[in-house]
Amino acid sequence: MFAPQPSPDPATQLLLVEDNRAQAAMMERMLEDGSIGFDVVHVETLGAAKDFLGGSRVACVVLDLTLPDAARLDGLMEIKNVAPEAPVVVVTADDDAARGVKAVQAGAQDYLIKGSMDSAQLCRAVRYSIERGRSELLLAHRALHDALTGLPNRMLLLDRLGYALAQSEREDSSVAIFFLDLDAFKGVNDRLGHMAGDALLRGIAGRLLAWVRPGDTVSRFGGDEFTVLVREVSGPEEAAQIAERLTEAVRSPLSVEGEEISLTPSIGVALDRGIHKPEELIERADRAMYSAKRRGDTNYEISANA
């Protein structure tokens, strides 16, 4: 069983951003002649393109770099801000090849020179750009997600936690990190084998995902360690209630290799009281988890700084 990957973009529209109507009509004919297979939507300004992208997904954007409301590469940057996953083919004037190269360096998938492109070149650039965009999205997903469970990895957790800490400071709210380690997991791995252990980790990941609210983040930190980032936690009392619910979610038996397995997590909890660095909050939760594991009278501990 493989970890989930981003699905191919189902969009069937191609957005053509070109203020010259004659040039736009010519490119539409080129795309039609090349049987590109997408419905072409034409707009004449960057503003109209941003409005369209704000409410629709597109397979590709063909973008003129010279627009009445965008200078130099500003149009490309605005398009990437509104629709970062949309592949972009830029078209530029005959004497402007250098700008096309700069556009590719800035995030476009390809560029074409208006006076020298034909139907085959335009359609090939669109198709290749879509494939490149999908490949880049897949690579980005793999870089930020755990291969076994599909959960966010440590790098993505740090990014989301940094954003959550900044937001909580602005809004005078609190976030909490729950650091979970699966007690006795090594024994299951040794007894039933690594494939069974992997299946158990995927099952635990699914349980945690089913529990959290939208906006919270479950990540696999490594080995048999998971973290749960929870926003808007009122204080230690609510954090304790959450730790108890997480315990029940993990402890509920899972069927692996025909055997019902129940594991108890050791959980460390840290709230962002005066903490502004993601690494520090995670470190405190980690220390609290090891303290809970050593004590043995309860399976969770809340950091004394909470």
C-alpha cells in the first residue's frame, strides 16, 4: 500500500491572457488546430485573469508578458500568487527572448516568442508545461510528506506550526503540540515483522486524522512518533481532555495480520505560553512525553511551562 499522492488536476480549461484581440484569436486557432483538448477562456487584463483564477481551476495559463495593467514580470508573479499550482506558458515579443528566460527562472514552465511560434510549438509547450507542473507538484508533495503514511513530515509541521504561532500571537489565542510515542511498538515490529508494523503505523495515522478538526495538523515525526498540532486550546485543562481523547483514538484495537493489537501512547503536551519558536515548542512537548513514559502513573504530561 502506497501513501496517497496528489491526484492529477481535473481542470479542463486553459486561460489565455492576451490584450491584443487579433493575437488572441490567432493563438486560439493554433490551440484548436493542435487539438489541445481544453476549453480556452480568453481575458485581456491581469485583473480579469486574477478574478477568473480566484474562482476556477485551470489546466494551464498562457500569459502575455506585456499587459496594460502589468509591467515586466509582475503579471507572472501575480498569477503565481493567485494560482501557485497552475503551470504557466509565457509569450513574449520577437525581441524579448531574455524576458522569457527570466520568466522561466521566476516560475513559468516555458516561454514562446510571438513572431516565431506555430500551432505545434504552442500546443507542445502547453502539454509539456502541464506535465512539468504535475511532476513539480509531486516532488514538492514527496518532500513535505511522510512516504509511509502520507502525513505531513517534520519540515511541513515546522512550517505550519510557525504560521500557527504567529497567528495565535496576533489573535491572542493558543496552540498546543501533542507529541505521541507508541509504547511497545518495537515488540509488535519484532514479533510480526516490519510490514505488519508499517500497517499498524498507517492505521494509527488514519485514526488520528479522523479525530482532528479542520485546521489542525497530524504529522509523523519519525519512527513510531506522531505529533498533533491543535489550534485554539484554552489552557491545560482542555489540553488534558484532548490528550485523553487522543489516547482513546490510538488505544482502540487495530487488526493486523489477523491479530487485534492495542497500543497505548505516551503523550507530551506543550502550549505556546510565551514561546515563539516552533522548535522550542516541539522540544518541550518531547521532554514532557519522555517524562510521562518514565513516570508510568499516567500516559500524558503537560509541560510545566503551559
